[in-house]
Amino acid sequence: MIKRVGEEIITEHELRELLETKAHPIAYDGFEPSGLAPVHFGVYRAINLEDMIAAGVHFKLWIADSFAWINNKMEGDLEKIRRVGEYFIEVWRASGVNMNEVDVLWATDAFEDKEYWKKVILIAKHTSLQRATRCLTIMGRREGEMMETAQYFYPMMQAADIFHLEADICQLGMDQRRANILAREVGPKLGWWKPVVVSHHILVGLKGVQRPGGYDENRAIDIQISSKMSKSRPETCLYVHDSEEAIHRKLEGAFCPRKVVEGNPVLEYAKYIIFRKAKTLRIERPRRYGGDLDVEDFRELETLFRGGQIHPLDLKKAVAQALNTVIKPVREHFEKDKRAAELYDFVKQIEVTR
């Protein structure tokens, strides 16, 4: 179950040992409250949570309001950031996350804990300035975009979070890998532990693979980060609030060349969302083009598309319909629940800043 979540596990041997020796290991993921929820946050995150919880993992959702403040999200207004964090909680609830099975915690609550700040300083003392600078890309910014000294606290705090939360597993996206590796290196030096890293895939945006932007020296990871579905780039993004019409329109314009599998966002959404939620994907086609087709797993879908047996337009329509089925309960929650609707309206009115 955990291998379904982790595109990369550092290390699988350590994960096996952890599961054999601890009944309910603790995992965490942190989120900057910074705008409307895309499907990778509101749907893909919930799917991964289901597998982690089913595997016996105790999960902590870390609402990183202090990190969003340092990163100048919501114009650096902490009150606005907190409201967006409350909206995030509603997104998870609407996505089917059993909120009784996870801990939702706020990063600013750690500000009053002197032991937390001691961890931050200890990690900083064991991290070179060059290493800290390289780690700054976990903020989603390139090195030349850094303008404030406070931003250097970000990777030190993120590494400290792991030990503050007593997390055995860092279950974040591949774009957060550097902070997790830093924690693995400094943990044993400071008499703590070496957390296992279970990094999930970063969903590619609707425009497909983009030219690497210089976030990471590992080209494969850099491509993922540069190409990711980002709420700060709405033209590349599917949101949990998108109407059925909007989903179909966005998928119709998505990058999906005939027979091209690599970097194809439509296939990615089928792999990481549709087939994690449903047993089959129905592709409706006129009889003269082969008639309707029920595909039972992603490997079959990939083979058929690569071989030219499925037309890109038919694939787009099928994936759009399936995505709408998954997104619909989330969308309807924010239409019907008064508090959720108020939070959604608040977030919509805020200009998302990077």
C-alpha cells in the first residue's frame, strides 16, 4: 500500500524494518495555505492518505501557516493565511478524509515551544550556507528569487518539523526531497533518528512537460517540479471546484499527442487518480471507431494508447468524465455547506501571490 504512494522510498529496507517494529508509525505532510485547491491537493492527497492509513500509519497533516508567511503567500498576511488553512481542512473533509483518523496541526503553534526553536538552531548549525541555499528550492522558488533573510529559516524549520512531530515517515512530494534528505543526515548527528522518506509523484500540469527551471540538480526531479500542476499557474491546473464543463474544456486542451505516453498529463491523471479510485475506465466511441471500451488497469490503457488503438480525443473525454465523478462530491460540499461556501468565497477573493 505504501509503495503505491511512494514514487521513491528512501529506503525500502528501512521502511520494512519500521513496519515490523512499530504498530502505528507516524507520517506527516505539510501544506502552505496559499490559494484554491487543485486536484493533486484535494483528490490525489486524499487517495494517498487512504493507503497510508490503511497500512496502519498514523498521519499528521501539518498546516504550514508560518511557512506560507515566510514565503509571502497571501501577501504575508497571517490572518488570511489562517483562513485559507481552515478552507484546506474543508477540502480534505469533502474529499472523504476521515478527520478522526488524522491529526490536523498548525505550524504557528510551535512558535511558543522553545524546544522547537532549539531544534531549528541545532539543524542550522549542522548545515552549511551552501547546503541551505540549495534547499531553498523546496519553497517553489529559484535561488535568485530569494529576497529576505527569513527565507533561510524555511528549510531549517521544515527539517525541525519532522522531529518536532516525532515523524517516522516524511510523506511529501518529490519537490520536498531536499529537506527530507537534510533531516536524514542531521538526525543521527544530533542524537535523533533517520526518518524514512516516502515521496509521492508530482502531477504534471495540463500543458505537459516544461523546460526544467533549475530547481534541482537531478534532472528527472527538476522536470517534475518545472512541469507540475500548480495553483499559481491556473492555465495548467484542474481545481476541485471546476464544473463538469470546465473539466471537459481543460482536458480537451491538454497536451496529449497521439501515441505519446511520456509527459502526457491525461494519462497521468488516469494512472494516479482514476485507477486508484475505480476498477475500470470506460472509453465511449462510435461503433465505426471500435465502439465502447472498458479498460481495467493503467498498463492496458498505456499499451493501447501507445499503439494508437485509442484516439487522444476519446481518451480526453473518458478521463474528463471520470475526473468529474471523483471531483463532484468535493464541488457539491462547497456548494451546499454554509461554512465551506463562506471559506471558498473568501479564498476566491484573494489574489494568489508567489
